[in-house]
Amino acid sequence: MRKEIAQFLQSGQEPIARIRVEHVIREQNIWAAYEILELFCEFVLARVPIIESQKECPSELREAVASIIFAAPRCSDVPDLLQIKNLFTTKYGKEFVTAATELRPDSSVNRAIIEKLSVSAPSGEIRLKVLKEIAQEYGVQWDSSSTEAEFKKKHEDLLAGPREVRAEIAVSQAAGKQISIKSSPSNGAKPILPSDAKQSSQHQQAPIPVNNVSLLSTSEIEPSAKNCTAGPVSDTKTETTSRSSDVLERARAAIASAEHATAAARAAAELVNVKFGSMKLGASS
């Protein structure tokens, strides 16, 4: 994935690179979360005797326990975390687990775990930083000025319609209200509207065309036509070599991700095996 992004930057297809880099950032965040969870599982495993001897969660274990509970439903690659969460529910009650799951002020969930497992899109600063790292890693001479300008741009919220259309509707409604107030005769006869009021009323009732409204920034999705034109491939051996290297790079990334998940799963499974007998005893006492 990183090599593909470097190729997009080199060929000038920055809009695609801006989107693809989010996958790289999400993958990095998951790896970091697995490493933290592995440490928390090891820490809780070493404090099992303390957990058994106390009904309430010890203060020094509160962050580790709450973080494991919060991460359990968000880490599908480590199903043992859900079993640990169920054990903590039996031990400390549903209120304690709900506070950690819903991130209440007193939940004590680790801040890094919250950020790494967040589903929100990464900020422009983070995406720009990773793009620069990828360009430097693959030796790509890349001018980041246009991407920096794009990330700093504040996109308009179009859920309520474009700003110009909303302003036009507001002006039309205000004009209509003023006309209705001024033209209310006391003798029951139909009011005679002036020509300006008729035009304003017709303008208010006319449908507002919105076909030209763009709901998405085309600069983020559609690369320029001149950058998309690819020249003919002259050497098939070079193309085959590049494809095989891409496959190897993806395989290495998958192996690295699996290793991080396996390490966290191993620590969680060890914790579950120790607690299945002991935690139930602690809950019944």
C-alpha cells in the first residue's frame, strides 16, 4: 500500500494518494493498539491475586481493565478479549463495564487506545505527515503545497443545501412575510399586490435548481485527466517484477499485522485461562 501511494505521488495523482493514506494510518493505529493491549493483558495477568482478593477494581489496575473492556468489541482479530470483558462484567458489574464502553468521565480508559481505535477520519496534519514519510521513504520528489492547501481548506456542510441557496430561500421567505403583513385588507376584498410583490412571490414559489450542486469535492476523488494517461509499457519483464514486488510488500504487511494481533491474542488467551476458574470464585465471594 505504501509503495502504491508513492507511485501515485510520483505520477501526480495526489487525490488518490490522499484517500489511500487513510488505510495506512488506520493499519498503523491498529498495530499500536495491539501492542498497548498486550502490555495491559500482561499487567493484569501479573495482578490476578490482587483482583481475586478485592471486590472493587484496584486503582492501579483501573486503566488496564477499562481499556481492555473498551477495546474488546473493537478488536475482532482478538476474540479472547470479549471473554475477558465478560469475566470483568461478572466481577465488577454491568455499571463498571458500561462506563468503560461508553467512555464516561470516570471510565479511566487509556487515551491512546481511544485515539488508535477511533473510527473517525484522521486529521489533515496526520495524513500530510504520513504522505511526506512515504515520499521520503521511496525517494519521491514531491511538492506538497497543493495537498497542504487542500487539507487546510474548510469544506462547506451541504446537508442543509449550499450557502447561496439557503441565503436565497431566507430572503424570499422574509419578503413573502412582509408582503402578507402589508396586504391584509379589513373589508375582506382580495388584496392587490404590486408588480414587485408578484415577482417576489413567483420567485419564492419557483423551484430552486440544485443539479449543479456538487456534494463531494471532485478534487479529492477524480484525478486530472492528464495525470491519468499512462504510456505504453515497453518491457513486460519490468512490469512483472513490479507486480511481484507489490505482492511481496502486501504479504509482509499482512504478516506484520498478524504478528501484532497474535501477540495480543496470546496474552489475552493466557489471561482467560488463568481467570476462568479464579474470577468465578472471586465473583461468588
